[in-house]
Amino acid sequence: MVYLAPVPTFYRIYKKKCTDGFHSLPYLLSLMSSMLWLYYAFLKIHDGVVPLITINSIGCVIELIYILTYIKYAHKDARNLTYTLFAAMNIGFLALVLSSRFALNGSHRVKVIGWICDAVSLSVFASPLSIMAKVIRTKSVQFMPFYLSFFLTLNAITWFVYGLSMQDKCIYIPNVGGFALGLVQMVLYGIYRKGSESEKEQGLGEGVINIVVVNPLGPAEVFPIAVDDNKVKDLVVVDDVTVSQQEKEKNVEAKDDCPV
């Protein structure tokens, strides 16, 4: 389910024939994460890691489709940056595989790759922490939809239980952090939910920001979230001329800022 979360985003990109300010990095990171866990699973092929292989194989295919779709509709600079990052990512992965195959042996290789996967997983917790800080600062949960926190927490619990059943520290340890962060996010949602509801009742204007969430044993996604920011939405600048939001949207469409 988490892998399919970006489908509405890419349907929007397909309909507009434009990437609309979205970035390819989360999908590249997700592909890299799935590739690393897939390699780790193949090193432990005799230890009953079929779910890890199956899910991350599907994840690799889905993320690759997202990346190819992004490349098709991105403008030239974004497309070239995606090509560069994709090439660098694959070169790095290949170097890791070759070095581990020739420099490490047996169980030691499995441990090293496992801890590398854990390091990647733990490092991506910076994104949820930044979202939580934003919620506390603004006292609004519009930056952190409940369904997103709930399913990421459920995902962490599932992988934690699986890792525990397999007695695999490399799987269940990073998901302890994911589970804890998910619970904190839902607590924050309960605390600041009323504040967001009162803002909606006041009829504040809406804008959109892109929230990046990277899942330790799964995809890294961009979620377009509606936000309130009267200071920048009522008046914007296009070509040094102050205009209304509706006029700005017309100008953007007329100028075709999303070349393929």
C-alpha cells in the first residue's frame, strides 16, 4: 500500500504533462533502499527471507516506473539531474556489491551489508523529524496527514514483527525508531488537530507544499499537503509584477513553465 501512495501524484503529473515542482530524489532514494535490502535478502537466501525479496523486488519495479514517468515529463534540467543521480546511485551500488563480494566473506559480509542498510534506514528519519518540528511550530497538522502517519506506523510494526520472528536485528532495530516516531506523530495529531480545524473554519486560503517522507524498509515519497500561508498566497510576483493567485496561475499556464 505504501508503495502505491504516489499514484495520485503521478496521475497528476500525467494529466498536466508536467512534474509540477516535484523532485525525483525521493524515488531514487527509495529505489536505492529497495536494491540494498534486496541484496541483503539474497545474501540470506537460505534463512526464509522470501517476503523481503518479494516486497523489495516489487518495490524496485514500481519505483523504476515512477522514475521513468518523472523523466518523461520533467523539464531538461530536472531530467539531466535525475540521469546524473540515477547513474551515481547505480555506480555506488555496484561498487558496494563488488567490494563486499571480494573483500568480505560469509557471515561477515551479511553483517556489514545489514548494518549499511540500517545506517541508510536510520539516516532517513530526519525527514519525519522535520515534519514534526513544523507541526509543533505552526500548531497545525496540515503538514502531517493522519492517514500517512498511521500507515507508516503500521508498516514499521509489520516489519518489526517480521524481523523479530526471524531474529534479524538488521530488520527490526531500525523499525523500532519508525514505530516510535509514528506513535509520536499520531500523538501530535491528537494534540494539534483542533487547531487545524479552527483554521479551516476561519476560511484561510490554501497553498501546497511537498512533504518528503522516506520509509526505512520501503519507499520514499513526496506528499502534496495543503497549507495556510496568507502572507504569500494572496499576492505573488510574476516577472516583477504583483498579481493575484488566479492571475499568476493563468500566467504560468500561458508561459508553459513545464516543458517536456
